[in-house]
Amino acid sequence: DRIDKYMDQITMERDVKLETIKDTIVNANAYIGCASIVEALEHGADIVITGRAADPSLTVGPCVHEFGWAMDEWDKLGKATVAGHLLECGGQATGGYYADPGYKEDVPEPWRMGFPICVIDENGNFEITKVEGSGGIVTEGTIKEQLLYEIQAPSGYITPDVIADFTEIEVKQIGKDRVAVTGGKGRAKTGKLKINCGYNDCYIGEGEISYGGRNCVARAKLAAETVLKRLELCKIQY
């Protein structure tokens, strides 16, 4: 109900003013930060259901609550944002898209991929691990690949809570399926929020999984095996 105030804003995808689609807009959702999550936890909530929250904020919120961080301790918020960024895509940090048979180290049983677990301290330094006995791996390689995922400028990863700086991060293997991450930083947030705006235009439907590069056939075969194994685990007939 506030969207009319922003008709002069330039859209990221089309580089035109929002007013060009004014009559076709059907929804507009702001990517909110961790403040409301912190408030809910302070009121004793066991489960917090958010709106369109930024992915790293789901980790930043519990850290702010648990450690009593101020909302302008930018380096700590930046470090927690790094942790949230590593957790946000689940199995990607435990080998989900790291797998490249015959080229990189093998990722065991990707059809039983363990989700990443973050153990973080009051200064924002942390380690990533996973459930013992689950599939996948946690290595410097899997963590580094996820660090680069969708961050735009490494020195300025903009979130609603902080602008995180990834440029001095250090990643170190400290044990089997245990990787320590230090060196994240942050600076003051922009004070603006990203809006996801949907509008009626046309429709398109497609579905495919594509693999490119010199090892594409091996990776595609592993993907097919993973899907079939997952179906077996779920006892789905195919």
C-alpha cells in the first residue's frame, strides 16, 4: 500500500522507472532485516515466522539476541552476515554444487547431504560443520565456493542490517568436516531496503538442468544418480 511513493525509482532489471509498470503491479515485498526477529526472540518466541526477510538476517537476528550486540556493531553484524550467507542455501556449503567427479575431491553420498551447522562465538568468529554420518563434506573448497555465491561486490555485500566486507575472510580446515571462518567485517547499512515487485506481464514455463564445461557429462550423471537415490530414500516409485 506504499508503493505509489516509489514510482520514480529505477528498477534493477529493466533500468526504467517503476511507474512504467504501475498499472500491472500485483505485489511488492521489502527484504527486511533482523530487527523484528530480535524483538520476537526477546519476547520469548521459540519460532519466528518472517515476511520477505533477507537470508543472512535469519542468522544475524539470533546472534544479536544471544550475545547482546548493538545494532551498530558493524564488524560483528558483518561476521554474522558471512555466517548467514554460508548457511542460507543449505547443502550448497556441504558440497551441493561443489561436486565435480574426477576433477575435485569426491563428495560422498550427495543424496544424503547434511545441512551446514554454524558454531559462532560472541565476537562473530565461527566454524561450519555438519551432522556426523550424513552425506556431503565440509572443506575449504565447499566454503569458498558458497562465499562467492550471489554477493555482487565482495567488499560491499549489501543487506538490510549491514554492508558486509568479505575481502579479508580467512578459511581454514580445522578437522574432518570442520572449517573455521574469520576476518569478516562490516560497515554502516544504507538505510534502504530492496523491494521484490511482481507484475502482470506474460507467462513462460520451462524446466531444465544444464551442465557445461569439460566435465559436464560426469556431473550430469552424478546429478541423475542423486535424484534417483533421493527418490529411493523417500520410498517414491518411479
